[in-house]
Amino acid sequence: MDPPNNPIELKKQSCHDKKVLLVCKILQNPPTKMTPKGFMFHFVSSENSKITYLRRYWSTITGVKGAMNLVRALSDEIKETPLRRSLWKDLIQEQATKILIKEEPTRGLYPDRGTQTCVIVPFSGKEKSVP
């Protein structure tokens, strides 16, 4: 979809809007057309060293705050219809379940490759009798 050609509408657009529309127009150029979602997905998931370099600040405190704002904006956009709200809820429940499972206390002799507890270490008869 092309931006409106009405000169009054063009003047109302912010610099950010103009840049976004330009990027979207470039994404539609052959030979490899890309949707904005496809672009964003590739940007955040690519292992290309130049692209990962562009994401380097996402792990800083400021970068994480900006990334969380992006997630909130996506959440608001996604949850506009009942079907999409339901799908969003399913995703959040899936993620919450994964978090809770990871927080469950570890079990076994060597939990998470940790050391063996002294409770199950066998001692000699002499050492067992020491209070």
C-alpha cells in the first residue's frame, strides 16, 4: 500500500512516519520482497554478525527497556480482536509455564550438575559414630 499523495497529508507526517514508510516501500522492492513483520522477525533472529552487532545494545539496561516497550506495543496491537487476544493469552501462558518449570526446585543426586549433598555420602563406620 502506497502512502497518500495528498500534499496536506504528507506535511502532517512526522519524520519517523516518513522513514517507516520509506523502509516499507524499500522492503517491497524486487527481487526479494519482505513484509514488515518478516523484516522485524529476521532482524531479531538473524545470526549474521553484522545484524547481531546492530542488536548489541538490546542487552543493556537501556536497550532492555526499549525492547520491553516494543513488546508492549506489539501486545497492544495483537490484542485488538478477541481471536488475537486469545492467541496472545495462550502465548503468555506458555511462557509463564516455562518460567515456573525452571523455578521448580531441582531434584536428584546431582541437580543441575551441582555437587552431591553430604546427606547421601557414605562414611566409614568410625566417621558415622561422631555426633
